[in-house]
Amino acid sequence: MWLLYVSIAIVLMSLNIFIVKKLIKKVNPYLIILYQYLIAVPIVIIYSLFSNAELFTGNVAIIFLGVVYVTAIVLYYIALKKGSLSKVTPVFNMKMIIPAILGIIFLSETISIQLIIGLLFGALGVYFLGSDKK
Amino acid sequence: MNWIHYTLIAMVLQGAILFTVKLFSFQTNPLIVLLYQYVGSVIVLFFYILIKKISFKINFKELLWVFLSGFLVSTGLSFYYLAIGLGEASKVIPIHNVGITLFPALLGFFFLKEKVTKKTILGIICSIVCVILLTI
């Protein structure tokens, strides 16, 4: 069942970014995100209620993360406006590099060979995609 | 600045959020974390748009597409969290990350007629290997 769910997630989120790529030529990225999230809030409330999650149990500080969150998404959408979908999305999705590095610095997590090779591939990926002028 | 600079800054900020959320939300349902982030984002955006005097106007057809996009992203993320709840995170997270890296790239190649170069292919392969190694 989880494989079906993750497959649905992949298709929906990919279609979303495809639509954003088409919209971003005409609509201001701030407006796209505002209206996206205005519709997303009630939808997530409904899904939360269905999954028996209690709405008021979260740390309120997470709301403040919205500032950083929205900045990241705006920059991502601007990048989509300027660059191609096939280059911007692979670079952006390497975001898990950052928690890995922060985990080493702040949580004293161990540095494994797997992590080092992963980071090297990440750097190579950014190099290949970023240096391709076509 | 070109697209790579914007993407890298966005990537770092999103990565930092992933780390921060992980730090203080062990006890919180991920859907609630997502909901609170969206609420915070809406508040921030509303005031930013007001201060910057950006018009809230958008034509009806575009608004429908944006709403569809909002439905897709929120439903997609909700299914992702459901999958994490049902399956092992060590399987769900790499599959999801590879999927959301590869599938949009294929949509770009086939539907937006973006150029397929050796460097793009190599870059996508490297990023997929990176994502797998960092998430398994």
C-alpha cells in the first residue's frame, strides 16, 4: 500500500511543479504561492482530521519557519522561471545534503563514507547541471 | 543572478528547514507541521504582498490552475506522509526523492521540449545517486 501512496505523491507533486513552470511566465511567484497555500490549508486540515491528527498539538514556532519556507519556495519558483525544469528540480531536490551537513556540525552525527560519496555526487550533479549552458 | 544561484539558495533554506523541523517535531504529526508551515507562509506572504504593493489580481483561468497546483502539492505531500506512516522511511524517502527528481525532468524533456544534453543526463544521474546515498 505504501508504494501506491508514494507513487501517487510523486505523480501529484511532479504535475504541480510542471503547472508552476507553465504559470510562472505570467503570474507573480508570490501570488502563486499565496493562492496555492490558501487552498492547501483547508485541504491539509481535512487530511489531518481524517488521519486523527490533533490540530493544536504542534509547536507554534513552526509557524515562524513559514518565513524561511516561503523564501525558499519563492526563490525556487524564480529559478524555475529562469531555468529549465530538467535542471532546476534535480538541484533543488538535493536539499537533504543540508540536514546531513547540519547533523554533523550541530548533532555530532558520524561522517560515513556513504555520506562523503553522496556529497561528492551532489557536487558533481550541481557542476554538470549548472555549467550546461544549452 | 541566474537560475543556479536561486536554486542553490532555495535548496540550502529548504534543507535548513528540514533540519529544524526534524529537531523539534519528533512528537508532532508531519501533517500538522506542514499545516503550520502553510499558515505561517500565508501570513508572511499576505503582508509582504501588501508592503510591496503587489496586486492581488489574477485572472480566473490562472487562479483555477493555481488552485489545482495547490491541491496537487498538498495532496501529494499528504500521501507522502501517509506512505512514511505505512512503510519504512528508509524505503519511502529515497523512492520519493528519486521520483520527484526524475519525473519533472522527464516532463520537461517530453512536454516542454527542453534540450537533452550529456551534461543534463549526467547531472540528473549524479543528483539521483546523491539523493539515494543520503537517504538510505
